[in-house]
Amino acid sequence: MPPARASRRCARCKSLPPVYARPVGQPEQRAEGAGPFTTRLTWRLPGGGTAVWDSRLARRRGLLAVRPAGAATARHTRADAVGIARLRRLNAVAAVAFVIGGALFATGAAFAQFGSGNATQCASIYFAGGLFFNTGGYVSLLQVINAPRHVVGGEGPLVTHPWRWWSYEPMRVDWLSAFVLFAGTLVFAVDLLDSFLQGLNVHQVNRLIWAPDVIGCLLFLVSGHLGFVEICHGQPCVRPHSLGWWIVAVNQLGSVLFMVSALAAYTRPATGSLVNADIANGSTLAGALCFSVAGLLQLREHP
């Protein structure tokens, strides 16, 4: 049996009406998304034609789609050099952090399952992986905060604003998804630190280690759901040719596996044993590999 699993892992939405409306002083525009969130915005340009801002495309690649009047297809305008360089750096740091963090979690699960290390060794490996997940989570939030922004009615590229270390924008689905993900990594940090404690009874183990584990998994699942809301614009979708969709889907699969692991790692008060140690370790291993794979895919989703 792994030592208290040495650290346990890891309103109805509706699209806005697809009709054009003209607020006073604003160009005609159409918003799509779910609930209060706008994930895609289309507006008519003053000289004719249309521009389309897509949340994920703009914040990941710094692109805005513009179709001039009479043109059959749209062209993409890019953010300025500063904004593009910023997106590339942040994306690379976040992706590499998740690759390494996932690999370390998988290693910790393998040690716990196959008895290759003691409790402290497993907890140390998990803790190191958790630090990389913390880094990836915060850098993902920075990527959202500092992404180039669109100007409704404008025909030019996205606008790059001064650097910020923090913002509060809960009505943006991308910000909320990244913030919830970061919060989940911080909750996991509590679980990871508590796993070093010695002499805990069953109730303390469940309260100090298992409970934060489950809460962290729930936050990861919520973040993944919001990621689907953003990329699918509030509707169920399967997009096998979309790299962004695959990144969200693989990450969400990892979150589901982490939740399975957490549920299987509950310590029964009557026996002092886990519900199923093999499932707990196996699901952690598989889920961690999902996050590493998603990180590798994310390396390709850059400007």
C-alpha cells in the first residue's frame, strides 16, 4: 500500500443569439459564447467586410481574422512583435513546466506502485512535480493576462498592453479557466506538503491529504470544462483537426484520471487501507502522462 498515497492527485449554458446588434456609437457586431462569456466576436468593418476575434486564437497565436469587402476568404493579422514574442515565451515556459511536472508525477506513481522507493522519496518526487505544476499554472494565467487584446471596430492587429503580473477578470472565460487551474495547483501543494507529515491517524490523513487532493481535482475539472466552453463557444464539439481542442481534451482526460485516483485513494476508517491502491497509483500515472502529452502539444500552439 503506498504511504497515504504519498501525495494524492493530483445555469445552463447557451450561446448568445447570432444576430447583429448596433449599440450606440458601436459597429454592428455578433457575440458567441456561453452564459456571460463571449468567446468569439464578429463585427462589420466601417469600410465593409468583417473582422472575427476568437478568444483562444487571439490569446495563443495573437491572430485576428479579417475579411475585406468582396473577399472570398479571411486573412489573419498578427499582433505586434512585442506581443508575439511575449506569447511565445510564456507558452514555452508553461508547456515545458507541465511536461516536466507530469513526468515527475508519473515517476512518483511508479515508485509508489512498484515499491521502488520509500514514503519520503515518493513524496519528494511528487512535491518536485507539484512545483512545476504551480509554475505552469501561474504562467498560463500570465499568458491570459498579457495576451494582445482586440479593439471592436478596428481593422488593425490586436493591441499589446503593458506587462502585468495580476488582473481580476472573472467575466473572461479564458482568465477564469486559467485562474481555476492555478488555484487547483495551489490546493495540490497543500496535499503534497501534508504528505510529509508523520504519525497521522486515518481521520487526519483523509482531512489533510485526501480532502485537498479531491478539491484540487475538482478545480482541474472545472478549468477543463471552461476550456471546452472557450474553444467550442458554448456548444458540445469534437474537432479532431484542431490542435487547441486536442490540448484541452487531453488535459481534461488527465483531470478525470486524477479524480479517479483521488477517489480510489480514500483511506477507510474501519481498516486503515485505501479503497484501491492499484487504481490510485495507476490513474495517477496515466493522468500525469496525459498532462505531459498535452504540454508537448502545447509547444506547437504558438504564434
